[in-house]
Amino acid sequence: MSQPLYQPQSGALTVQYEPDSTTQMIENPPRFTWIPAQLDNDSYILQYSKSSQFEEVHTVTVQPIPYNLYTPDEVLAAGNYYWRYALLDSESGGGQTEWSIVRSFTVPEGLPQTPLPSREVRFQHAATEHPRLWLQANELPDFRQKVKEDSAYCGWDVFMERSVKPWIVKELIAEPEPYPNNKRVAKLWRQMYMDCQEALYAIRHLSVAGIVLEDELLVNRAKQWLQHVASWDPQGPTSRDYNDEAAFRVAEALAWGYDWLYAHLTPSEREEIRSKLLQRTEQVAFHVMERSKIHHVPFDSHAVRSLSSVLIPCCIAMFGEERKAREWLDYTLEYYACLYTPWGGIDGGWAEGPMYWTTGMAFVTEAMNLLKKYTAIDFYERPFFRKTGDFPLYCFSPDTLRTSFGDQSTLGDPVSLKTGFNIRQFAGITGNGLYQWYYEQTKEIDTDSEMKFYNYGWWDFRFDEMMYRYDYPEVQVQAPTEIERVKWFRDIGWVAFHSNMDKPDDHIMLLTKSSPYGSISHSHGDQNGFLLHAYGEPLAIESGHYVAFGSTMHMNWRKQTRSTNNLLVDGLGQYSGTNKVLNMAASGVVEAVETHSTYTYSRCNATAAYKENVPYLERYVRELYFVKESYIVVVDHVDLSQPGQVDWLFHTLYEMKLGAQTFRVLGKKAEMDGRFVYSSSGELELSQSNVFTDVDPSEIEGLDCQWHLSAKTHAAQSHRLVTLLVPMRKGETKYVSYFMDDQGHGVDLYFTEDGQTHRVQVPKAY
């Protein structure tokens, strides 16, 4: 008799039992995931079948499967299927537990076909020669010849001048020192990883240039750098557990140097470099697979990123030479095929926000390109990658400032050129001219940020340019003149409203969110918040400054609801602490998004986000009406089980002009008239401040202040608030008139601009 199978219940932070009858199938074959039956040494047998009885003729059996996830190597015919799994008994050598419960799913016609080749054949195209990272050994002669014929080929001349020559003469960078008393200091942490990034630049660029040009001087200098960095202590300050950002860069530097200089290293030199590379790769692999266990709980931002920044290049460099390299590479490919990305889905969204999309995509696209070259496995066919360029296009538009959610190292600066480089990558993959337009815009706007820490410490634009121009075709620009008026990213709960995106001086962007991801990772307590950029200027902003992750500015202001254009209940906001379970529970839901002839609309529910701090909140729903692509009506519904006061919050760059029930934003290019046209509890008490509450003053010394509006209600058990926001060009005369009819069971508000009237209905608060 078979042993029982332990089938734990899945949770908010774990992988789910999928597919099942409720799963929206977005690609073929389906991806199978389940909760591990035991914590260590687990291995599985999986069956999927057209037969609910799993008759052999209709059933596929796969074993052994080393983790709790599986992507078939074949496309399934459309139809209904059943699946189950069991735990293999590794001790008895062939036995298994009882089968799991049977789950069903349906494969529709016409899905993208994205099977993953089995372990037995997936590396049959992998060459044994070096180099393998980017240019393959068989591509090298042709590239070399073209560079000799034309020094500007693929931007080679600029790469040589600015990314290679400086490292010929620069002194070798000393191994980073530990923190004072081994206590992390943000400034030293950043300097440490930037030093390691420079070491990566030196090794990678000198190695590539030396091999392409067959230049002995460059090759020898590259070897000096490689052997110097390899001498750093793998257990010291650049280890994964001490500073993971530094560790990622050192491991990648060793991988590129080992791969490209392979023929110029003696056998003993190869063994020494490979030994250090193996140690550093193992540190990352152990954390990812054994400690973080992202195949159990996928929401570890750094662990997921380390797959692309470390495991892909390092395992490719050592493939066929170190047994563990294949093991780790198999794991990485299976994760990418099955669980990637935990931060979004078919709509291409990224729940952590646009700068973490930028970082994530920078490394994952480089990894996908390396894999495609070396293994011929193309993950770009997966639906997420076909659509994810839409996320920055709609939610991080190139002309906007402070108008996107989440942690942002570039907060207050123009949209990063690296974001443009990323989206151009997806233009090359998909041929989408809108993405190429975005790249061209960022190239014109962000012209002087190359040396800032969020660029120089992360990527080299000349190297990126050279790789892209060699690998991908030029795509024709398409201006965004016919985009969706309101774009709903259902996968992450973000909604973007736009008018005139193609004309920066006329562009209005309104962004809101109510996300199932809550405040986990780099998300904030901002469900139901909104942001507004109009006529070349941010009006309703993502407030605060980027100081450092974990700073008081970050933890006490930026992540908290009080920093957002949102509501507080009795001074309390949404949960945004450090408990990941509560972070995920502090979620929101986009209930509706609609497009009408004269307006677009969203309705978001953030009730759950406040439950930890305001357990007596029964309902908080916010509606947004973007009328005639000209003005916005915000309707807030708040119901409590006991009387409470609500603070309606608004943040902007400038001191506001306050009236009895009005506030005016006076910008440099744009202005905005804000009016509280209805409050069920009576008139609001308005005040403003330029203080970042509970933030260490030393962190923001010399930084610009911002202004924070609070409009406080009277105490009541239910609140209905209606706010009118009218953005306009600087110096423009513009207003929207309104009147109210409250004779029925609701309140009807009528808004009129230039002879056209729009009605908003609000149920009364009883």
C-alpha cells in the first residue's frame, strides 16, 4: 500500500496548485506547480491525461521531476485534461506515495506555443568552444572582420574609446573593505557595489576588445584585471551574504573573463579562475535554491534577479566543465519557463514598479539573449515578454516626472535611458514601433545621467548598444497617436489614463492602482492612490526623495500611505511594514475599468489594505472619471463600523493656494484647480505642510521640499467625498462649473465645461 502524500494548503506567498478549472490558460503547454510534499530531497512523478481515469493510452507520465514545477516539452492538443502528481521514494529506489487529488484544466485553441525542451536534449546546441557569452566562437571571425573593415560597426569605435581605453591605464581597484564594525552603511554599500561594477567593466570590455582585435596588450591587461579580482576573498566583503549586489557583479566579471580569455589562460590559470567562479556561483545558487527557495515562495526580488545576473552567465561559462553548472542552469531554465515572472502576467505588468522593471528587464533580457545564442531556447515567445513593453509605455511615459508608483532610484529625474534601452529590446523582438518611439524619446530627454549611481553602477550603454545593434534589426518608429485611452494591467492592478501621449506639451497622464501585490517588496501602501502629470509638469506626485532602501525616508515616508494621494482613517493608513504576509494581505482590487464616448472610468477597492491598521474599516472604494480628457472627478466611498475621521491627502511640488474648500497648484508649466464639491459629513478642514514626518533631517539636507495637503472630515460612520481636479496650462483660463441635485436616494453632481455636461451619481451615506 502506498504511503500517504502530504498536500499542504497553498498560501498568498507560495506557488499555487495549477493549473485547475479556474486557471486562465495563456500559453501552451500549461505550467504545472504544486506545494512541495517535503522540504528536502523531494522528487516527483507527474501524470497528465485526456482521461480522468488516467488510462495509459491517453496519459503522459514524467519522472523524476526534481522540483515542484514542470513545463512539458510538447504542445498539447486543445481540449480537457486531468493531472496529478506523487512523491517518489528516493530511499526505496522506485516507490512512490499515493497520488495527489486530481485537478482538471482546459487548453483552448490558438495559444502561444512555448514548450521547454527536456533535460535530455535542451543543451544539444550548446558548443564546447569559448567564447559563449554573447558572441559565439563561430560568430567571432565574422564580427572581427567587420570591425576591421569599419571601426564604427555596431558602435565599436565608441565602445573602444569610452568603455575600453579607460581601463587600460586605470589602477587596479582594491578589494572592498568591510563595513565599520560590519554594520552596513548605505553610502559604503553603494560604493562597494560600484567598485565591483567597475571591475566588471574592466574585465568584460578589455577581454572582448582584446579577443576581437587580437590585441596582445589588451588581452594581457584583461588578464591582470581578471586575476586580480579572482584573488578577492569569496567569503569576504564581496560574498553574497555580505553584499549581494557586490557579489553579483564579481561573479559576472569572472564569468566574462574566464569565457573570453579562455584560450589565453594556462590550464592552471583556468583552474584557479574557475574555482573562484564556482565558489561565488554556488553562494548564489545555494541562497536561491535552498534558503530563499523561490520555487516555493517566488517573491524575493534579489534572488529572482540573481538567476539572470549570475546563474545564467556563470553556468554558461562553466558548462561542461563543472557538473554543478548544468544542475544550476537546469533549475534556472525551469524556473524561467514555469514561474517567471512572479511580478506580472499576460498583460506585461511589473508589480514592483517601473524602476524595478528596468532593473529586472536589463538583466533578464541580457540573460535571455545569452541563452538564445548558446542553447537556441527562446523565452521571448512567452506572452509576458511579448507585452511587457506596454508597462513603461503606459505607466512610465517618457515625458513624465514623479508619475509612477513604487521604489524608484531615479525619483524626480527624467525617465531613465536604460528604460528606453530595455523597451527597444522588446521593439527588436516584437517589431512594435511604439516601443521604438519610446526609446527615441528617452534618448532625447535623458542626456546627462550616465554617471549617476543608478546607471554607472549598473550598466554600460556603449556595450548595450553594441550588443543590440549586432543582434537585432532596426525598427521603424510609430508615434502613440492611436493607443488605448485607458489601459488596465489586470495582472498587477494598475490603470493608466492618457490623452495626447505623442505631444508632451499637451499630454495628460492619470495613473491609479489597487494591486493584489499589496505593499510587498518594492511596492508601497498606496492602493487606490493616484498620480497626475499634465502639460509638461507633475501635479499630483509620488512624493519624497530616494535616499536608500531602508532609510527613514524610505520606511517612514515613501512606503507609507501618508506619502500618497490617498486617504487616512483616523490618521492611519495601509499596512506597509516588514511582514511579507501582511504586505501581501494589504492588497487592493480594480473592480472595473470602462471606456465611454466622453469619459473613461475606473473603480478600485482598497478595503483589505487598511484591515491590519484600521480593522473597523468596512469599505473604501475610489472611482475616477477622466472626462473629455480634460478634467478628473474623484469619488471616495468610506464605510466604517464606528465613527471616524478621514484625511484626504494630496502631494505636489509647490506650495498651494488654499481656499475654504479649494486648493490651487501653481506650477511652472501647468496649474491645477482642486475643489471639494461634496462631503457627506460637512465642510472639510484644509491644511498644508512641507514636512516629511518621521524622516531623519540629515537624510534630506539640501533636497527640495514638497507640499502635502490634508483635507479632514468630521467624524462619521460613512463618508462620501467628491473632488474635482482641473489641470490647465500655465496662464490658461479654464474652469468646470458644477451643481448638485440630492432629492433622491443619491446625490447627482453635474459638471459642465464648454457647454458639455457630465453627470456623476453618488449614493448617499446613511
